[in-house]
Amino acid sequence: MAGGRGLVEGRPEQVTDALCYHGEGPVWSPTWGGLRWVDLLAGDVLTLRADGAVERMHVGDVAAFLRPRAGGGWVVATERGLALAGEPDGIPKPWIDLWDDPAVRMNDGGVDAEGRLWCGTMGYDRVPGTARLYRVDAHGHVTVVVPDATISNGIELSPDHRLAYYDDTPTGRTDVFDVLDGELTNRRPFVTHDAGHPDGLTVDSAGNAWVALNGAGRIRCFSPAAALLAEVELPVRLTTACTFGGDDLRDLYVTTSRENLDDPEPQAGAVFRVRVGVPGLPVRAFAG
């Protein structure tokens, strides 16, 4: 299935060169002029300009994910902490560290309906149970909201903010939480995947969850009732994450990786884009 019920319009096009070793965490924000993403293990943040040029900024040993800030500027997750910039193109400065164990790094994250950051982690050796999903508020107060994870990956809210979808990659599932008074409750399986490894995810304005299946070279779209609605096939195996962008939020951008590939793929590490029939949701900004 290359599309599905008008949700996917055409085939994905490559919009950047194969610039990244491990591309991840795409985010579209008008505040910085469009698309940003990370080359995670290089510690770099990349920005796609309107003319197709890509600018690269080094922020540390790791650049895991980023979001705009409500008051301007942006936040980026570094190896074990967070750094803040005051302007859209400003250089981020260290803000807080969340832990001091060098065996664990930041991985993926998001922002909840109250503007608090979700910060997911993973161990470099992927030891089961050593990862966490933290929540960080505007004042830097840190709370563990999911303990005993292994590779804490995509997390995103439904349009009404009542559900949160979440990937702990080695489980092979996308799970869903109820969100009650801002807390994640009643975790349960949403979809058990039969291909690849669930990585980053995003949610569109109709409440459908789009999940990157790393190793399978595809993005799959599931309805709120967990029905498979559409599939986007990519020409590379390591699809890592996806987000909606463009002026109408109907461009689905997909980041890819060439991390540890035995057989080189010329397009691995590029960003791809495909038009979809349902727009995404505007990015939520960090309140800090």
C-alpha cells in the first residue's frame, strides 16, 4: 500500500542531500522560517531555508530534539541536558542537566498541552529499563513520568489533548495514555507493529497517528481506532521521524539515517517530503 484513501498524494521526494549520519527530530515552526531537525550523534541542528540551502549549527556532543520557545528563541536537548537560545537563529546556551550518568543520553521528546517539555532518553548500550521519560516545566523542575523504558522515542498528543501516543522502541508497539489533569495515565497498547521498529511519531488534525518504522523504510498512519489508513514507502530503510510542515501543514517531512548501515544507501541521511490529505497540528512551544 503506497498510499491510502486519499491521505497520501503521490510519492515522497528527496528535499536535501544525504547530509546526516543520524537525522532525527524534524520540527516545522514559522518562528525560525520552516523546517529544523538534528544530526543527533554529530550534535548538530540543521535548518532548511526557503531556497533549499541547509545551514548547520553545532550545539554539543549530542543534539537530540528541539522545540520553539513561547517567548521566542528555541530549546534543544543535548546529551544529558537542555540548552536555550533567546532568538530564532541564536546560539543555545546550557540551561540545566537532568542527570549525570554518562551511559545515558537524550533521545526524543515533545511538549505537552501546558508547555512543558517531555524528554525521552536511552542508554548507549540499550540496557532494558535504563531509560526514562522526564517532564520539565518552565522553571526547570524535573519529574519522571515514564520509568523503566529502554529507548524512549516519539510522544505526541491527540488534537483534543486527551490522549498521548508513545513509542518505547524495543516493545515493538505504539502505546497510548489518557491525559488527566496534565498527567499520563492508563498506559495501554495502541498498535503492535509487524514491520520495523517504532521510532518517531506525529499526530494530524484528524487525530491520526503517523509512526516512523525504522528498519522497514516506511511511515504508517493509524486512525484513532488503530486502523491502518495509509503507508508511505521511502527508498531507505532507516526512517527515523516525521512531522507536518508547509504553509498548510500538509507536507509530511521524514528524516532518515545511515547509522551502522552495512550496505551503503546513497539517499540515507536525507530528508524526504510527501503531500498528504489531512493537515498536521501546529507545533506546541516550550513555556520556558
